[in-house]
Amino acid sequence: MVLDRIDRQILSLLQEDGRMTNVELAERVGLTAPPCLRRVRALEESGTIGGYHAALNPAQLGYTITVFALVSLRSQAESDLAAFEAHVAGIPEVRECHMLNGEIDFILKIVATDLKAFQDILTTRLTTAHNVSSVKTSLTIRTSKQLPGIPVPTE
């Protein structure tokens, strides 16, 4: 799908505020409501817009700990990589899983209610997983920047 300036404006605005009404969105991009809605639907159908979600405050829900875990596997055969990915998909506290190039195979972003809860995840669900060779963790002290999505050039 080829994106024009208006499509990019729509994406940028919806990424900033996914609850924006179609009427407000149309006004901001200089369209009337029906063609704006058609563009949004086309962006959704093409998969350019993959969904909408609420940005939750982790601390308000009791998740006061964020940890990044660097995971190395014994084997990097595709079946072993897929098995590890399926394993971490079943751990709700693992919020992100990225396969890396280099010495480390995966980086995980993990949230927990406290250090004990994190230790339980680490020792009972992660380090004991099949094919895991090592796990190195770093506890987040503070987050100074956390932007959802990607930069969308509108020009």
C-alpha cells in the first residue's frame, strides 16, 4: 500500500490518540468524515494499523518492577528458537520478546509486582526452560523515554 501525506497524518494522529473520533480526525487532516473513515478502514485492512490499545500505568496495577533479560540458548536451530518463543508467549509478565543478532539470542522485557515475583518468574519459568543456557538480567531504575509506535514522517 502506497501511503500519501494524508494517510501518514492519519497514522500519526491515531498513534498519538487512538480514541480520537473520526470527525475530529477528518478535521485535523482536512477531509470530510466519510473519506477519512474509508482511509482508516483501508489502513486497518492492509495491516498498516494493527489494532488499538489503552496505555496502562503499570504501577497503578501493581507492576512496580521492569526488568530486561538477555537470554542465550544452547541451540539456535529454528525449531529450538520457535520453542523458546512459544514458551515465553505463555508467560504473561513477558511483555516483549525480541530475537537478536550476536552473542545473545533474545532480549525480554518483563514486568513484575515486586522482586520476589520477578525471582519466581526467573527461577521457575525462564532459567528452567528447555534449551536456555544463560539469563542475564538488568533491573530498570527509571524510564526517561517510552514512546509507543514508530516515528511517522508526515511530509
